[in-house]
Amino acid sequence: TLDFVIRFQNTGNDTAFNVVLLDTLNATILDLNTFEIIASSHPLAVEQRTNGRTTFTFNNILLPDSNVNEPGSHGFVRYR
């Protein structure tokens, strides 16, 4: 089992309303049918294509910028 974690932070100067992460999983060596979300910092939608391209979308995340709220400016998704 391979566990993946993508961490992100809003280091801009305003609230982030939507965050989209893209990852491409190698479908020739990984069984994409076993893909599962383990945890995330905020609600998200996941779209996975047969070629392994996976999109994680955090809609209306309202992630504050790090100058206003450093601890609150972080997010993550963990999957396997």
C-alpha cells in the first residue's frame, strides 16, 4: 500500500475560494480501482480518469492567507 499526502498553503494576500490539485498516478503500475481518500482538511470532490489523472477540488474552501491566519492557511489531502 502506498499512502500519498499533498499539503498546500495559501501564501497569497487574500482568501482562497477554490483550490484545485492535479496528480497523475501511473495506471500501468498502480491498481486505480483500489484508490481511496483517507482524510482531507476540508470537504473535496475527486475526479479520476482512466489514464490516472486525478483532480482534487476544494470548492468554497475559504482558506485564509498566511498573513491573516497562518495556522488556518494550510490544507491537505491524504489518499492511497
